[in-house]
Amino acid sequence: MEKIVQIQVGEHRSVYFYDLNDIACSRDDYVILEADRGSEFGKVVSDTHLPSTAKPDRLKGKILRKATEGDMKQIENNRMKAKEALNICLRKINERKLDMRIVKAEYTFDSSKIIFSFISEGRVDFRNLVKDLARVFRVRIELKQIGVRDKAKVVGGYGVCGRELCCASYMKAFHPLSIKMAKEQGLPLNPSRISGACGRIKCCMAYEFVVYKEYSKALPRLGEKINTADGRGRVVDVNILKRIISVDVGEGKIIKMAIPKVSEN
């Protein structure tokens, strides 16, 4: 049966499905891929035994071979050339006074194209910059605008948890995030507490969101008025996992109440 595998193309680009093409490779192996106008390299980021009974929409092509020692030397050489290309691009941007910040430069495996990733607050007319770079490098030039989350993935770093950023270590794609996820988990809506290195809501907000949402069923909200055995009071604290709430019934008296989980039957 035909097998497929997930490959992260290049250094920090998207993850796609590729046909194994009977190539023996494992997770974290580097491979050489077929591309529209040349060849690419990528890294295996999934198990290699995924049956393709229904081909995914993102199936890009086939793996040509597992990267050889010579291929790895070429990849490393391209990385060194990309550093020089980055400096030249920065100089050209300054000469044209463009409002954009280059994050990374990357050569394709066959050196037929250079991809420059940049961030900008708005749209940038970089057509003349592309012409300048094409005259210098004599290869195809691609300028790709990315967001702040993508920048964090490229630059890398460590979160407040002390671990490497999720996006830079194992995440294959970004998932949708919203302030609602922090609210459902009873977290303080302080930007410095719920924001990651990119300035957006932390990706880890989504990991336990479904669990907290389920556990919070039938629990009162902070500030809600409820009746207790000691009279009517206002909810001042909610422990979602333990299902214990603290209620201020007045005159400085705060009582704790356990809320039983709603039966599904």
C-alpha cells in the first residue's frame, strides 16, 4: 500500500504530505524532495507509516531520496550563503527606505531560489527590491511576508515555563487562539500573563481548553450572585478542576462550596 509522510519543507516553512516513494526514512531524517522548478530539502516530522487511502489535499509530491552526506554539506553551504544574502538584502532595504524587517533568508536545495521572510505592519511595494536582488544573485527571488507568530517560530527562544517555544520545537502548524480560552480556564486577563514571546496569546492556552470547558459546566462565574446556606453572596473565586467556589456572603465572611459534576445520564 502507498505510504505518505509529513515533511517540513526547508528550515521553517510549511508542513506538507509527501509520497514516501518506497524511500526508507524515519522521523527527524533529512530528505530531498521533488519541486515544481527544481529540488527542495525537508525534514521528516511524522511517522512513516501513514496509509494514503484518501490522499490529503496538501499532498505535494514525492521524496526523491534520503539526504546523503554530500546533500547535508550542500544544505549547510546554503545556510552559510543565506547569511550573506540576508546582509545584502538588509542593505538594499535601507537604500530604498522600505518599512520592512527581514527575519530570515533561505536558499532552496538546488540554489535556484532565495526566500526572504519579512514582517511589516502594512503592505509593502517591494517590486524594485526584488529586481535589485535578482540582479545581485542571478536566481529567482521570493519575498514572503510573515506574522509575529511565524517570526517567533523562526527566531526561537524559551517561554516562561522554561521550555523551548512550542512553535519552534514541535508544532507543525498554528491553531486558532482567542481570549475566550483564558476566560474559560479562569486565568487573569493580564496580557503579560497570557501572552507569549510573540506578543500573542500563548499557544498552550489551547491545550487544555476543551478539558476546562467541560469541567466548568454548571459552575458559576466570578462575580455571579448565588444562594448559599448562609444567605445570598457573590462568587469571588472558582477552582475549576476541584470544582470548589468561594462565596462572599457579606460582613467579611467567605465560605467555600463544592459543586458536584453534572451527570451525563
